[in-house]
Amino acid sequence: MTLYTTISTPVGELLLVGEESATAQGGTALASVSMTGQQNAAEVRDDWIRAPEAFGEVTRQIRAYFAGEAKGFDLEYAAGAGTDFQRRVWAALETVPYGATTSYGGLAERAGLPPGAVRALGAALGANPLLLVRPCHRVIGADGSLTGYAGGVERKRLLLTHEGALAA
């Protein structure tokens, strides 16, 4: 059963989507975190059930992140998202620590991909269903420019500033 809720954050309203799970903290495995106006954002469907209480642990961790009390997330993700290639890129992405950034080329190297795979890597980042939680905002251009964030460059700037990776 697909559950959802929305929460207000410093980067705007987030749509949280998940699946019931017997093993996840709070009973919900996270499937998607979308920002208002984001490219490829999830949209609430008629057969989804609004269940704010099911996202108590997810909400707690997101609020702790924005309060500066947490530097990462310990959440179960719903199974089945992405291709093998995308999951490989996302796994490498999760190794980029809070307060740090990497380039697309650097992320390709972390994922064990050849330099020519940077465009495909960028597409995999664009398909990331877990914005904020899976930190694609930490990937920047080789020249340090803030590029390619589905939530928008201004939100990317806010998140990186919040983490101390950019000067305020």
C-alpha cells in the first residue's frame, strides 16, 4: 500500500511517499521525497493513502537535519527503484559526506565508471527519487559551479550552505 504526506521545510514543502514495511523504523519504507516544482516530481495518485503518522520517523530525521542535529539519514528505502546502473550511481552518491561536494567526474570515479559515463551519471542523478535524503545536491560542476539539481539551483545552494559546503 502506498502512503504519503507532506511536510514544510526550509526548502519548501516536501512530498513524502512510502510503502508499508515490517522492517522499517516507523513501519514505512521511503520511496520518494519530492520538492514543489521539482523536475520529475512524484504526484499524489487517487489510490494513495494520506498517512502523516506513518512518516513520523522520516519527518523526525528530516527536521533534525534542518535543525543541524543530524548529518545524515538512517532510513529504509522501498525496494525496486532504479536500474542497476542508477542504483550503482546512487550508492556512490551516498558516500559523499555531509559538508562536502564532489564533481560529476569524481562521482563517476567513486562509482567505478569511466570518465565518458558522466552524461549517463547525470541522468541517473536526475532520476533520483529521494532528493535531500540521497544527497545529489552535493554533486557540482568540475569548475565548482552549481549545476543540475532537479530541485533547482537555488535549493541546491541553500542545502550546501546549510551543510557548510558553501559560504553563507
